[in-house]
Amino acid sequence: MLNRSDEIYSWLALNRIQGLGNISIKNLLDRFGNPDRIFQASLSDLTSVQGVRKDSAQKIILKKFEGDPWDEVEKAEKSGSRIITFSDPIYPLALKEIHDPPMLLYVKGVDIIANQTFVAIVGSRNSTHYGVTAAQEIAQGLARRGIGVVSGLARGIDSAAHRGCLTGKGHTAAILGTGIDIIYPSLNHQLFKQIEVNGTIISEFPIGTTPSPANFPMRNRIISGMSKGVLIVEATKNSGSLITASQALEQGRDVFAVPGSIKSFKSTGCHFLIKQGARLVENADDVLEGLGLNFDDASKTAKSKGIALPPMDESENVIYALIGDYPMHIDQIARESSMKPSDVSSVLTKMELKGIIRQVPGKMFIR
């Protein structure tokens, strides 16, 4: 529950001064240190801060803000969320680095560890089976190597990324374009609840904020801002995901893209990004390599962290025992397992989807 402190009140009050944006408030904080000192400052001192107009400064002095901040506190409490301020120790460190970080975050779920590394995975809402599978597999692979996954809880690729990360026992963060009390789209109600228990739900919008086209570009800057890199999976040239990619570049983040068929309209945006210099990605290791993160293979990482691998049936256990830390060809697996090649292919596919093994070029497989 929220602590009804003067500090929370001051942050909410400052955030509700009409005419003050995140950048102006950040400049005020750089000058005065905290909201209480800002409210105690003189008109001349306030207007000397870059971005603060006289009318906004007068509203600060008169404490003329929109609505009662305590009403927002009560709404947050009723929604089961908590409010994190820009100065809070658990505010995501990477997000503080961007040009216009949100001053307040509404949060549900697990607190984010200060040194947690995230990768954003976003893409088409109207995704194909190929795109969903790619997003889920890559997210799962990243999770098993200790990397968190950020996305926007939208249909399609976003949902697949969250689910993949959860399956890999990783930390996923869902950034909303609505108030934290509104599940949008409603069909993601179950996924929302899963993330609330095992990950983190985040919004910068006040309680009760409904979906609006203007909200989502703002939401996207948080997705990229929290991340070390942004991966685009299935996107057209007009996709909002390309806006996220553009914001990522402005924030100094790396951009990655999963290629698709040259005949697929849904991958034209990804191909455009690759032509512009985005790194082509086929699996989680490609992302890690691009970010300069040298992690051990998934099984070693899982064991070192005490993470149990997904349940395996008898055939999967046989193949898992055969495949070691060096790639093994599918034909060799079939010979040594005494299984039919068609059965081996089917089992390997299931194991890949579970994130237990991965395929490398040449029909070779590795844990």
C-alpha cells in the first residue's frame, strides 16, 4: 500500500501543474533537489530554470494544480498499485538516462532489480505464426540467460514476447498506454494477471486513463528507455514499432530486427531497418552478441541460477542427454538415440519451443 506521505503528495502535486512537462520538472529537480524545495522557491528562482514559464511558476507558488493529489493516492491504493517517484531507489536506472523520463510511475507486481538488464521486443499486433514463434523463442532464450524482456502488452508480438519470457522464468515488464487499472486489450486479462504475479506492470498515466492514440508513442519511449536494445519482430513500414526503433536510436539504444519472407508485407519494416543498419537477429544469442553480453549456454545459466528446466517426456530426456555443449547434427542424434528421423525432428522442435535446446546453422543442435 502507498505511504500517505508529504513526499508523495508533493510529487503528485508538481506533476499536476499545468504547463510543466517531464523535462521542465527534471530541470527544476536538478536546480532545487526535491518537490518540497521547488514549492518553496521564489518566482524569480523558478523562472530562471530552463523551460519554466512565468504562468507555470505562478501556479507552483499558488499551489494551483489540477485535482486533489490525495484523490490520486486513494485511487492508486484501491487499484492495488503503488507510485514510484523519479528519486525512488527502485526507479529503473536505464529510464533515468533518457531525455524526458516520467517523473512518476504507477507499478504493480515485482520491484525491478536495480542492475536488471532488459531487451525490448515489439512488433505487429496482427502477427503471423512465424512472428509469434520467433518472438516467443527469442524472449525465452533471453530469459534463460538472465535478460529481462520489456514490451507493451499489445496483441500479437508483444504478448508472445511476454509469454516467452515468463516461460523462460525471466522478468518481463509490461508498459501500458492506459492507466494501470485498465487492461487493454481486454483479451490480455489473463496475461496481465500472470505478469502482475511474476513480472512488473508499469504506467506513467493517471488512474482511469483510457486508451488514446497519443498515449502509445509516449508509452513506447519508456519501452525503449528501459532497455539496452530493442528488437523488432514483424513490422510494416508504417508500424508503430518503427517509432519505437527511432526513439531507441535517439536514446542511444541498439536496434535489432528479425527478417521475414521477401514476400511478406508484414516484414517490410524489419527489412527496412536491416538495410538501415539494424542487426539481423535469428535467435537470442544474436541479441546478446550484438549487446556485447557473453553469457553461457541456456542450460548452464539455468543451473547456475537454480532454475529448473521445463518438464521433459522420455524422448526429450533421451535427446537432451545426447546433446552437449557442442553442436550435434540431427542425423547423429537420430543414430545415437535409435529413433526415427521424423520422430527426432518432431521432438527437437518441441524442445526448441520450450527453450531447452537451440538450432544452429547446418541442422546442428546445442543445449
